[in-house]
Amino acid sequence: MDKRKFAGLMAGAILVLAACSSTPSAGTGAKGPDGALVKRADIKIEVVTHGQAIDGFWGVVRNGVKAAASDMGVTVNYNAPAQESDMPGMSALIDAAVAKHPTGLVVSIPNPDALSPAITKAVAAGIPVVSMNSGSDVFKKLGILAHVGQTEFQAGQGAGERFLAAGVKNAVCFNQEVGNQALTLRCNGFFTGLGLTDPSKGKVLTGKISDPAGMQATISAAIQTDPTIDGILTLGPSVAKPALAAVQASGKTIHLATFDLSADVLTAIKDGKMDFAIDQQQFLQGYLPIVILTNYAETRNLPTGDGTGLIMTGPGFVTKDNAADVIALSAKGLR
Amino acid sequence: MATTTASAGPAPERLRTVSLTQRLLARPAAGALVIVVFVFIVFAVLSEARGSSAFLSIAGILNYVGVASQVGIIATAVALLMIAGEFDLSVGSLVGFSGIVIGIVSTVWGLPIWLAIIASMILTTGLGVLNGLIVVRTGLPSFIVTLATMFIIGGLSSVLVLTLTNITFIRIDPDLIAADPLAQLFSWKFSFVFDGATSDLYVSVIWWILIAAVGAYILGRRKFGNWITGVGGSPTAARNLGVPVARVKVTLFAATAFSASILAACQSMQFSSADIQRGGGWELQAITMAVIGGCLLSGGYGSVVGTAFGALALGMANIGIVYASINADWYKIAIGLLLLTAVVLNNWIRRRFAGLR
């Protein structure tokens, strides 16, 4: 390849990269109220979460962020560490966001111990902070204005209670990300809802999303080893499909439910192959914080949620009755 | 078989007696076979002790053989590449990329599935060729080059999927898969019902065995196999003997990528979906299998059959832990211990019986 061609190719590649990189989503000229403290065009909001956009769940959150940025006409910049569990990395991203003196900051708090120092610094610098997704139990203490999300333990508990009502006696919880506190809380809530006095004694299976066949084989093996298993809760849609295959192969009546939605999960619910999905409406977890911070910047209006600033987006339950309505939206990354 | 004579003095080397055990142990796959048998016995005993015989049942065996077959499909090519003295750290990201291409072409663009599979195979193999060309043209260690391409390919998958779809988990219509002629090669399974429960032999197992058999045949019986060992053992000597070193390496990188696309096709047809996260971290699992199988990190020595045994051992340990009702956190510890044991065992066997160092 001669040098000119090569240079041309590189220039092309750079253009493509530039076009696809996390360019700030800018608004389409939406205008705020007259007399607002700041103009919308001047509002810059930084979002730092622990969710890479390559994750199905977080892709929807990010779509919510983008939609809000465009609806509000504000500039939003989204960032996440390369590894979901990389808390030092996430802490550094928060520091970097604060250094830009944004109009507002949106954070998720999967690990309060690791992220508190960075968040406290942001609050101390006078930046309005709204947390989302995880951190419902600590946001108040950190001086965060509001939290948009679902409480994981209660969501798991709701699933457990539904299983109990369906007559489930011996259920397992499949955790695809051991070490994530939110997922541990979901399993604990689930076992509590099922009536276990010590939820940590509940049977937890583990696996990796990178290996669907391994997840299916693990669930098959558990069912073969303990024939009394009559209920399975998965904590994400990527696990639901392998779990469904394992349940169907077992030839038994095993209740199956999952956290979060996908087109696949919704089809299975519609067809009666799965009981329900727990929907935390994560699109709103991306959308609402941008709206809240925009209004706060303009007029200092701030919703109080349940009185403490907690604004719940879940848990909602998608069952056979309403699954069909959301399938198309899920396939577009809006649910 | 020749026998030694009673006369004094050592017999000529060509007449030396070699016992059957010694000849078996001299094969590079010997250590891996020992490991497989060991893992099998450990988990059979553990699960029986916990009151479950499911590990030994047909359903149980099919279960972990199915798991072994997944990484096993890419492990053969990874082993051949290692024998030729190179690594491919990008193979895991290639699995994710290849699946995403199938998902985009079939579901997002609505083209036939056979076309999606062929397109993904061509693109993925092309990236493998690129890996090989960069390595042989720059002379850089493949560890570094493929570390870089691992990031690039992983990033490319996200950019592709997020630009075109907004979602990272693409559903592929199972009815379309069932009706597609080429998809059958990757979605087929042999099911039989026993006691109300269905057991499945997935086509991925057949692909795994087929690829391993072809790999073993090439390595052991064909000129190209000799070239692979020669290139890994001493590239300069191989080049001086007229072996096309660059061609051998590029071919092997391409073969590795191609096997990644076969695995991606199996996964996306079996689970009627594509997920960008699939295959993540499998490059190291494949290397683990190859090392258990007797491949040397320095190249020039190794076994495809041993690598297949390595895959089986890891699959057994992965699922055996569930049958034995042991906390799955122990799986990683088990892999590490197996790897260390295998390397020590392989080293010892190689010195003691194969007369190599």
C-alpha cells in the first residue's frame, strides 16, 4: 500500500471514529422558561455510570440519556469505566467530570465505599448531583439531591412473593456477576420473599454472560442434581434464554422469572413459557436525572419523590397480560 | 517388537525395547489424558458422595461435553498457532464480533440467515488474516499485536452494534433459523427423552471433534503439520529449509478466526440470538486448554488431541462443580490448580519419557 493511500485510509478511519465516538448529545434548540437562571444551551451535564453501553441493560439507560438531552436541549456527556467492577476507574471518571465544572452531575453508586470520596468532592464543589440506578440507601447521606432507581432488595422480594404465591417451594437465584452488591441484594430479597429466614442460605448459581452454553449446562446440572427445584430467578435477560432452554429440556414444571426485559424474554412471557419479568424502567433512570438537573439549574425546582428524594422507577412486573405491548419498544432499546 | 539379546553391552538404539507405557507416555497428549481421568474421578466421587449420580448419567455427560465443545471449537486452532510459536489474544473478541455480524445481517437488515453466516465467516476470517499479516510484516510479538486487535475488534463490535441498532442483544427469529438450510449445520441437535427430561447432543460437539480430528491429522500426517512444528521450533532453520514461514503463520491466524466464526454461528443458532459479550475472556481459556494439552508457550511442541482433552477436563470441572454441589467460586481455583498440575506433569513426562527438554 503506498503512503498516500494509507494516509487517506487513516483519515477516513479517523473521520469514522470521530463520528461514532461519544460525542456530546446536543439539543435541538429547546428553549427553557423566560427568566431562567441559565440558558439551556449553556447547560452541560456529565453522566458517569458503571454500565458500559455494550451491556443490553445500560444501552437502554444511555438511550434515555440521549433522548432527554435532545428533548431538553442541553449538552450531556456519558462516561463509564471499561470494566463494570472497576471502581477506582469510575472514581477517576467522576473526578474528571467534576473538574469540568458541569451544570450538573449524574452518577450511579454500585459501591458506596469506593465512590463516596469522589461524590463528596463533587457536592463540596457546589455541583448539583443526582444519582440513579444504584445507591438508593446512601444518596441522602452523601448530599445528593435525588435518586432515580429501584430498590434492589424490595424488587427481589417482590419476585419471591410472587413465586411463593405460585406455590414454589425450592427456588434458585442465578447471579451472572458475583461481587455486584445490587445483584446480591436481589437474590437476598428474593429468598426473603420466599420465606427463608436466612436469605444467605438460599441456593445461588453463577455463570458468565460470555458463555451461554455454560449457563444452560449449569442450570441443567442443578436441576438434575436436585429434582425438587421448582423455581428459577435470573438477574438479567441474557441469562433468561439459557435458563429457559434448560427448564424446557428438564420436562418439568419450573417457574421462571427474570430481572429486566429483552425481546426474547417478552416473547417467552407472552407465550406463557416464563412467569414474569421485573421491569425497573431503566430508560427513565437515564431520562429523568437530566430533566431534574435541567429544571434545578433553571428554576431550582426539585421533585421530592417519596419525601426523601427517592424517585422509584421500579419494580414493575411484566406478565402475560402486558408483555405484547412492550416487545416492539424493547427491540428498539427503549424498554 | 524387538527384544534385547542376552549378550553383554547395550543393544543398538534401533533395537531398544520400549514398553507400551513408555510409548504412550511419550505422546504429548499423555499428561492431558491423565488430567481428564483425574478430573472425571474426582467429580464422579464427589457427586456420588453428595448423593447424586447425575454426573455419570448420559444427561450429565452430554451436559459437560456440550460445554467443553464451545471453547474446544477454537482451542484446536489456538493450539496449532501456539505450536507455531504465536498467540491470538483476539480470538474471544472475534467470537463476539462474528455473532454480532450474524445478528445485524439477519435481524437488523433482514437478509437470509445463510447469507449472514457466510458474511460473518468471511469478515471474521479476514480479520484473522489481518492479524497474521500485521504479525509477519512488523515482526512484533503476536502477544502484543493481538492484544491490540482484541481491543480494536471489541470496540468495533460495540460501535457497529450501537450505531446500527441501539441494543447489544439481538434476537434472531427461531422460525427463520429452523427454515434456513445453512443454519441447520449449527443449530442441529440430537435429542432423546428419558424419564420426561430431554437430553441434547448439540452439533457444537460434532464441530469440536471434527475440527480436532482435522487438526490432529494435519499436525501429525501432513507436510503442513511439519511446517507448523518447524516454524515454532526454529523459524530461522525452517526458513532456511524453504518453509514458507509467513504463509504458515497467516494461514493459522486465519484458521483461528475462522473457528471463532464457527463457534459464533453455533452459539447464535443454538440460542437464537447474538450478544456482544459472548466469547469474552475465552482467549485465555483456549490457551489454558492448549497448555493442559501439552503445548509449550515457546512453540515447537504440542498436541491437538491433548488440547481436546484439556477442553474436556475444563468442561467437566466447570459443570462437575454444580453436580458436586460445591460453591461455583471454587471453579477458578480448580482451573488454576489443574493448569499448574498439568504443566508440571507435562514437563516431567516430556523429560522422563519423550526425551525432550
